[in-house]
Amino acid sequence: MACLRSVHPAFTFKQTLLLIRLFYTGVNFLKCIQDSHGLPAPLLDALAGFVYLTQTLHYEPRSIKFMGDSAGGQLSLFLSRYLSVLSPPLPQPGYIALSSPWYDWTSSFPSRQTNNDYDYLASNIGTNAITIATRFFKLEARREPYFSPALAASASGGILPRRG
């Protein structure tokens, strides 16, 4: 099995995967902290990793698990959605495991203010990270399912494709 993962200072999937004896590999995607590394650069890095696993190493897509936390969780959602809208679409991974994905980049839910004292992403750190990551997009783009699946009309957040 293979998975795409991100590394977050507060949590790592490496230890979990070792405990449950899964083979894993990670895609070291570009973070959106430099002008040359804005979106969609991380998405293209993750896509390249998926294509490499499925078309070069010949892993079955269903044996691949996307795993991510925080921005890496959001990237896993981005990639799943992107795979489904490509022409022709690429197959979906077997599973997606997320831990605290960024699910609303508009910061429009009341919990944003309520959790300000407890959640570091509800602070200026989160606001600045979203501003930096979306700097090449119009402000309205943050309401799209790619950036804010919580605002989508469907139960899946508009980001996860339906299986046939």
C-alpha cells in the first residue's frame, strides 16, 4: 500500500503507519509560503506523486490511501476532486483519511470566533496562511468547493466524487 501524507509539527502519520504495519511513502509538496510556491503548486506535486505511483510503479489506485492533516488534509481533498474532473478522469484512491483538514477558507462560521482562544488556525496565523495560499486567486474563489467544501451544497462537501 502507499499513501500521500503531509508532515505537521503536532501530528505525524509515520508513527501510526509503523504501528499498524503499513508501507507508506510521502509526497513532499511545495508549501505556499513563498511567492513561487502558491496554489496550485502543491496540488500538482501531489498529482505527480499519484501518477508516479499508479503509472510508473503500477500500484492499484484502490491500494493507495490519501492521508493528511491540516493543510495536508485539504490537499488530499483537493487532489481527490481534481482526479475526478480531469479529462479523462483518473481513478480515486482506495481511502482518504483526514485529520483537521482546512474545510472553510472563508472563515465565515461562528466557530471561527468561538474557538479563537483554543485553535491556532482561528487566529491570525490561520488567516495569514489562507491569504498567502490564495494570493493568486480572486477573493471570491475562497467560496468554491476546492477551498471551502463546507460551503458546498452536497453532503460530501462537493469535493468527494461519487462512486458509480
